Amino acid sequence: MFSYQPTIRWTSGGTATQLTFDGTAGPYTVQSFDAANGDIAVVTDYADIPVRASGQNFWSVDTVDTSDTNLALRLKEGFETPNDVTLALFDNSGAPVALNMPPTRAPSPSRPEAIGTGRPLANCQSVAFDGSTSRGGKPLSFLWEFGDGNSSTEPVIAHLYRTPGRYTAMLKVREEGTRPGAGDAIEVPVHVRRAPIAMPGDDIVVAPGEVISFDGSTSQPSDSPITSHRWTLGDGTIVDGPQAQKAYDAPGLYRVALRVADDSDHPCNFGVATRVVQVNFPRG
């Protein structure tokens, strides 16, 4: 049973009323009369699209664009409940769309809740994704779309990105069944970057007391400038800055480390490299 322009009653107490319809060709034109400025939405598989609702005693018209075909109109609240509202729906050709009757009470909660995180890992190419805290009727199905053309149905997974850059991953969760609104989706921003590369210079052999100049200014930044250089000179001496000088009095091998970093809020915001200084024994 269906109707092209039904007048229906939605209830008080915050409970939503829902009418399903078979999507054909959007965008859709939604008309409402006497809706008391309520909350009207087109329910798709993974999102609710708000629709402008009429006040009392006049028509309101809004347009909704979606490619989904499993759809519903949801109505709730407003300044007068219970309330009788008249609805009409048209496809992109202007043809009326049949609304399935009778109206039903919308499920509560209306859809599952996708909750997902993406955490960069120390190798600077992989991201750990976790959607396991998503809420909804069990069992939930999961789909991670990583933004680089790859995907996974695992709720928790580490994904390797081949190219640095900024990506938008998407987590989709879905309850069992075919009702409109059985799924939810969220976007998770991803930043993949290589670490800055410290360039402390080549290994060197010197005599005791010989002054050595260290220069890390050729170190290579990532996608933001290097903001700090720290030299650890192998004998307990630490110098901050791109350049340093040192004279070693005692013969031996000294491992000099340069740590460069930028001010990005990312685990791959630093790089470390070493060079060896060999101080020869003086000739007798």
C-alpha cells in the first residue's frame, strides 16, 4: 500500500515516525504542509539528510540529492505534537514518488554509530586503524576505505601507505538487515609523512686537540621546516643548533649524533644520524 500525498500523524515524546520509499532518480523535491517546524530528514544507508520543514498552515519545499535507493522520510518533534502533516515527494523529472504506507515508528537509536581512529606508526608509512568501539546492534559489519584505493573489512587493522601525503579514510559500519539507516560512516583524516633526515657529515680522523666543525644545515626536512638541531658529541657534550665545534683531547672513537626535528604534531617529526670521529694517538 502506498500514497503520493499522505497526511500522517507523528507522535509526541521525541519518537520519530518513518515512511520508506524506493529511490529512483535524485535529486528529490520534498514538500511538507503543517509540519510545525519539525525535524524532517531523508534517511539514507549511512547518513540523514536534513529537509526544510514547513510551519503551520503553509507549504515548504526543499531539494535533497542522493544516489542511494534504499530511502525513508523521518519526522519528529516540532512545536506541536502530536501533529498531522501532509507530505509529497517528487523525483528529478517531477514525477511523484510513492510513499509506502502505513507509517512506522522509527528505530531508536535510529542508526549505529561509527567510531574510528587512525594512529600513525613509527615506520612513518603505516597507520593503525581502530573501529572496534563503534556502537550498534550486533553483529556489526565494518568497512575501512583508506583513501588510497585500498580497503578492509577488519575492525582493527594496520595499513601501509606507499606514498606520503594527506588522505581521508572512511569507516562504514552496518547492522544486519535492509532497512534505511542501518549504517553509519565517519571520515578519519590521515597524515603520512617521512621523517626529516639528519645529515651530520662523514666519518673523520683527527689529531688530539684539533678543532672539528660540525654542520647539520644540509639536513633534509619533511613536509614542514626543521626547527631544532641537537648535537650529542660522544663525550657528554651537547650543543643545540645546526653548527657546532669540538676539540677532543683524549684519543679514541667518538660517536657523534645529530637529532633534527620539526614542530609538527606527528610521531615522525624527527630524525637521527651519527658520524664517527676517530682521534688518533699522538705520535711519540
